[in-house]
Amino acid sequence: MEPTTDSFIDMGDNTALVCVDHQQYQKIVVPQLIDMTYKVHLGLFEEDVVLKLKTYSYDVIVIYENFKGAKIDTNPLIREMVQITGARRRQHFVVLLSHKFATNDAMSAFVNSVDMIINIADLANFKAVIRRGVMQHRELYHSFNEMFKSVQSL
């Protein structure tokens, strides 16, 4: 299956934005997301990713730490995620694909403003790790989101 190339996403669809410019890693990540019933958009250029983030609310965003040759501390996509307001940011489950950090390293994820880290060596297990992470993310924010909806309706 190919990633979604059209710009149409229906309400209720599981959506993913894959910002991985390394083709070998992309060929591993995208099919696993499609197997999980995500509609996948590819973000191959910084401007394209910024536009897509303003246009859509993605459930999962996968960012390669060396996107376009960047280092983790200069990655423009990580900086973009930090600038998104809290309410919108909580809607995204942001995953960093890393050579440097271990899979599920919560402290490094926190420091780098992402929800989860997956080491490149663990890409074969990407689907299982993402499934568990997304479930934990939903459980964590479920009560908060319900309360937020209640307060907004007042």
C-alpha cells in the first residue's frame, strides 16, 4: 500500500504524518502505520510539514532526528512541535526516530518535547511499540480531554 497522496482525510480517520527523509526507514515505518489503519501523509520538506500541521490534526507524527541533515538540537520539526499551543499539541502523539536514544527513554522524550522515542534498531517492532504508546497517551489524556470538553460547554 502507498501513503495517502490526496489531501482528503475523513472525520474519524486515524491519521499519521511521517517526516522521515531516509527512504530505508520510511519503507519500514509507513507500511506498519498503514497496517494499523492510519491514513499516512509524508512530510519531506520543512515548509510542507508546517503547512500540513496547520491544515490537519494528525494522531501520530513520526519525526526522524536527522531530518534533512539536522541534529536533534537543530531539528526544525521538533522546534515546530514546541511552538504548537498546548491544546493542539496534546492531540498529537509525536514519535522521534533516533540513533542516539533508546526506545521508550521517557526522560529523553520529555527533554526533546516528544511523546516517545523509538531507536532505529527497533524499527522492526515499530507497530507494537506505537500501538502501546498511543494507547497510553489516550489513557493519560482521556480524563483531561473530557473535563476540557465539559468546561468548554459551560
